[in-house]
Amino acid sequence: MTTPETTTIGWVGTGVMGLSMCRNLMDAGYRVTVFSRTQSKSQSLLDAGATWAESPAEVAAASDISFAIVGMPDDVREVFLGGKGLIAGASPGSILVDMTTSEPQLAVDIFNAAKDKSVAAIDAPVSGGDIGAKNGTLSIMVGGDSQPVATIMPLFEIMGATVVHQGAAGSGQHTKMVNQILVAAGMIGVCESLLYALKSGLDLKTVLQSVSSGAAGSWALSNLGPRIIDGNFDPGFFVEHFVKDLGIAVQEAQKMGLQLKGLELVRELYRELENAGFGKQGTHALQIQMARSNNFQWPA
């Protein structure tokens, strides 16, 4: 049984997503040990009763179940496989969960390294952005063995509204690549349609009211469309992280002998956006680059 009374939780990574996800577990009554590279980013959790650890290994040593959500595959590799990583500090029978979007093969490598220590490892990337993280409504895509997945399902259900076990180690990451390909294609549609609406002289807010409830409706249009219209490009998910995700998706597609031209185009557009200095903005900042390529500034 996984309960607040019997289960201790570890958490590594308190960025835009991780902070809210960890707080939801704490609000549910779980005792948490936390680590982040910048301690100040965890301060609100520490003020709420979390315990600070000096490394991921210390997090795992103090916890029955340890979660991590960090930035890049190299960060994942260090957090799980490094000398002061989670596997190094984990006790036999404990469970480690990577909620970062990362490489499917790395998830398999972590699974095998953890198994050698009689530790379970699960890959469980998420979708839903900062809003989903705050509201506990994320979609969680899970890869790993069935028994540990079932053990920690009560924790997943605190953080997410849709939790699906996709299969063996790496399956969660492959599913997240499917998600990111869909998101990327959808974001182009949102940005180009709003660009068209603006240049044709329409009122963007009334246009959004008309199109978001019909066949053209989408999560991105309803949630990010209003931010775009207001010129608010604060990150729910960083451009630089999305560039990383799209790179993984292109790489995995090539391994399977697939040529996904739409994916390759979107990746190039986002790389241009990152190179223009918008890597720390939200993914919907693609609108800025599309406007600039048409020789005006958004919002015009």
C-alpha cells in the first residue's frame, strides 16, 4: 500500500513542472525529501515542511519512492546513473520514477541499472504543461514493470487525470514522442491561423470564440491562444526543452526508418526560435518567430 502514513517520497527537480507536482503530493499528506541544483527553487516546499537533501543519492536513501523531473537527457543520466545519483543511494525494493521527457533507450538503461540493485525504475513523462501540473490534471505516460506501476498508481493519480501504463521500460518515453509530434503540428496551426486572422483585420478574441468550440478546437488553441493574443509568452514549457524533445523524436523516427517531414519542419522552426534568443519562453512563442518572418512584431 502506498499511503502518506507508510510511504516516504523523494523529489529531484523543482522547475516549472516539478514544483507544482511535488507540492500536490505534499498537499496530499506525503512526507517529501527534495533536491534541486538551485536550492532557492525548492524554498517554498522546504517552507511547507519538505526536507532538504544534498544530492539525488541522499534523496533516494531517505525515500521509498523517488521521482525526478529535470531538463535534458544528460541531466537524467547524472541524476539516475551518476556517482551521487538516485540508483547509487536507492535501497533494494525501492522505486525510482523519471518524469522527464527523455530518450527511450536511456529509460531502458536506467531500468537495467536499477534492476541490478533490486530497485524498480519507471519512465513516466507527462503532458499538460504548467496548468496541468498545478491542477493535478496531467496526462502521465508510463513504462516499466506492472507491479511497481500498480504500487505507485495512487501517487500518479494525485498528479494526473489520465494515467496509462503503455508497456515495458521506454514505452512511456515513446508515447511522449507521439504526444510531442502532435503538439508541434498543432502549434503551427494555432500560430498560422492567428497570424492570418490578425492580418485580415479580424478581432482575435472573437475569432477564438468562434473556432475553438468546433472541429478546429484543441487544447493549445483554448489554453495558449489567449496567451498569444495577450502577448504573454511566459513558459508553461520551455522552447529549449521542446527543441530537445523534437530532436529525440526525429532521432527515434530515423532509427525506425521513418521520414516525418512535418516533424522535421517544426523542429527547424523551433530551432530558429531558440537561436533567436527565445529558448526560455513558452512553446507558444513560435508566434513571435512567425510574425518576424513576415516582417512585423507580435502583437502588432
